[in-house]
Amino acid sequence: MAYGSKVLDHYENPRNVGSFDKADPSIGTGMVGAPACGDVMKLQIRVNDDGVIEEARFKTYGCGSAIASSSLLTEWVKGKTLEQAGQIKNTDIAEELALPPVKIHCSVLAEDAIKAAIADYRKKAGKDESVDAA
Amino acid sequence: MRKPIYLDYSATTPVDPRVAQVMCRYLTMEGDFGNPASRSHAFGWEAEKAVERARADVAALIHADPKEIVWTSGATESDNLALKGVARFYQNKGRHIVTVKTEHKAILDTTRQLEREGFEVTYLDPEPDGLLDLDKLTAALRKDTILVSVMHVNNEIGVIQDLAAIGRIVKPRGIIFHTDAAQSAGKIPIDVNALGVDLLSLSAHKVYGPKGIGALYVRRKPRVRLEAQMHGGGHERGMRSGTLATHQIVGMGEAFRLAHEEMDAEAARLKTLRERLLEGLSDIEEVYVNGDLERRIPGNLNISFNFVEGESLIMALKELAVSSGSACTSASLEPSYVLRALGRNDELAHSSIRFTMGRFTTEEDVEYTIRLLHEKIGRLRELSPLWEMYKDGVDLNSVQWAAH
């Protein structure tokens, strides 16, 4: 698979690799995908009292585009409110990384990951997602 | 840019310089460029002589009679000619064919076509080591079975099927026995009589010959009949029409002659390299060899590095030219059907890398590969949430994954 330079850059120098303590109430964890499908993304966000994402970490099992999509996502969500981060679209990621059509599902997975991380944080903070979404 | 180390000899091989040199003599005005079918002048006679010499060299490698060799464009065409040729010729005798799930697509896609034409095909599951259980084969045979096709050596995992034993089961029943020997020719001894095969597909480019040329062995005693798939001037005793590509044929002949001559020494050398590669990787945790290790061609090592996805590993190994059973390296997004047929779970199929070594692989190449793999596997596992969970003692099979 011949990748564009942005995918290669994120793949060679992934940003924000690592893990936070899942039990910490300020942390939201999203784990999406399945090993059988060839990609699993774990995305974690640290959220401050104002609902702003201060930091993000990821670990990804998957192809180069899956790693690049999640790496890019950790950069994008930093400094965003949960609402803003929840609005990131897979198409934005695919466009930024110039993913080939066969790899679009990697960007979909990244979008799912941030949504799952936000939902996890809200659940832990005792906030119903539907209230926030309204 | 320095070229990567080539470890994909099962995909194709470079033409041996000795072969290329010989081929060049059959192209230009100064050389023997004639049409081997031209009977009226020396140009044709010289070309024909070269073609027949090559035919004898190819026949010699598989202990066949030169008259039993039919030139084709490659193993895919040989497989097509064998399967469709037999099915269509013998269809009044029966319409059942038996093959194996781990066959090359040149077989599986051809049998699918035959199914569309009304033939019935049984696809046998191999055992977890990649080999065929002969009792299962015997059980699959029927009164109307006309053809059994089992590949000699698997292209992904390199395991060697016991063709002689299969031949002993198939032959007394009057069933025609075909094998695709694209991956075994020149690597392990082949004797068509000892193996009991009636049809055997060969390719030049896996044996340091040129691409675009192959052959089909067609047994003469007892005679196996085929319906031609390519019609025209009646070349190759009517089985495959088309002007013979003298330079290609000469290249295949020379390649097979060299392979025959050097096979024993080369096999021993490659086995040592393979053993070193495996030994060098054995201190990495969660590494699995795919397919039987003993009954395998010397140059093949197919391994799964658990918790690391194959395509990302191939990206990390850009200094190496290897292939993967990972879905992400295929257009279909399906992991290797060969590894799945062995019962390997999808994770391990996604994590597999095929190393195939050959004539120009050196000890230094292998040592470099070992070092590189240690470094890159470590890095990718640091990135892998599955590795983290494994290290934390989580049973990955107990996790409810959101399949997508």
C-alpha cells in the first residue's frame, strides 16, 4: 500500500502514544474495533472541570492508516470541548491524511473511538449523554 | 535509495544472469529468432532444436518424458488447461472434482467456473498443520469423481503434501490426479511416476526463469486426454495452440537445468538460513509458525507475531521485501484464506508474515532481518492495545469486541 506523506509521518512518529488510568474519573476511554477485523483502537482523553480535553493518548493495533488516524485524532481533540470533539467527522480525518478509499474505514473507527471516549467520560461523570446532546 | 532485502522468492524470483544470457541469443537477427513451427528453413529448425532441448531439461527435472511437456504461459494457464481440459473431456464419465481449500486461486477460481458449468466440487479442509488428512480425501471420493487436484507445495506456508500417498489412493480408482507444482519445482525432488500424478503445472519465474512461460506435464502412459482451451495452429499436439515463445522457453529450460543441478546444495543452504532465522526470532514472545515446520520447503518461514497487525509490520519493515496474510495488504480486506483454512484465528492471520528465501539470500540478510524484527516488533507492540491487555493478563477472547 503506497501511503501519502502524512500517514507515513504519523506512522513513523506517532503522537501521544500511551495510556491513562482508566479508573481516574477525569479520564474517558474508548476502545473500538475487533482483533478479528484487524484493527483495535484505544483512545483516552483527560477532561478538565470546564469540559475541555486537556490531553489525549492512544494505542492502536492495525494498519498504517489506523495508527495514523488515531494519532492525528489525539492532536485534534486536545484543547477542544467535548462537544467540539464529538463533532469531528471521519471525512475530515480521511481528507487530512489523504486516505485511499479502501482505508476509509480506519477514519470511521477513529470517529467511533472519540465518540466512545466521550460517552465513557460522561457516563463516569454521571451525566446522561442525551442531556448533553440536547 | 538502497533497495530492500528481497525475501519474497515465493512471489517471484529474479532471472538468473546465466538464464538471461542464454535467452538473449533467441531474439535478434543474429540469434535464432525463427518460428519453431517453420519447417522449411534453418531459422525454424534451429529454433525448434532449442525448444526441444529446453523441453528435455524441463522434463528431466520432474523425471518425465519430453513428449509429456506442453508449453503454456505459466502455472495459472497450466492449471486452467488441466482442470477445464479434463473436466470437459471426461464430463460424460462423471462431473465431480475434489480439491483443497488452501489451493492457489488459479485452482479455486477455475473450479468455481466449473461449478458454474454444472460440475460439483468438494473443497477439503487441511489439518491445522496445513497437510491433508488422507482418510478425509478417501471419504470424499465418489463413483463420479473424475479429478483430484492437490498442490504439491503451498505458496503461503510452504508445506509439502504427500502426493505419493495421495496418488496411491486416487490412481486405483481411475481418477485423474493433478498437482500444481509451481512452488515445489527446483526446490524439492519431483518424480512424476513416484508421485503418481497425471498432470503437473509448472512455472518458470519461481525457478529463476522468466515470467510468462510455464508448462503442463500430461501423462502419456496411460494417456490423459484434455480438451484444448486455446485453439489455433494445433501446436503442442493440439493441446495448446500459439506460436512458441522460443526465448521464454529456452529461459525456462536453462532455469530448470540449473535448478536440477544445484538443488541439493541450495536446499541445504536455504534450510540452514531458515533455521537461523527462526532461531533468531525465537526469543520474541508470542510468535507462531504457520504450517508444519518439518514437511516444508527449505526457504519458507511463515510466522505470526501476535498482537501486531501485518500491514503495519510490513510498513515498519520497509527495508525488507516480504508479504503478509493480513487483510490490509489485500484488496479484499479479508485475511489469508490459507491461514484461516488451517483454523488459525483471524488475529493470527492478520499478524502473519511470509519470509521466502532463495538463491541470492545471504547470511547477512538473515542476521539483518532478525535485528530489524526485534526492534520493530517491540515498537509496534508498545503501540498495541492488545499487547497491553495481554501483558495485564486480560484474556482477549473474553472481551466483547464491537465488530465492524
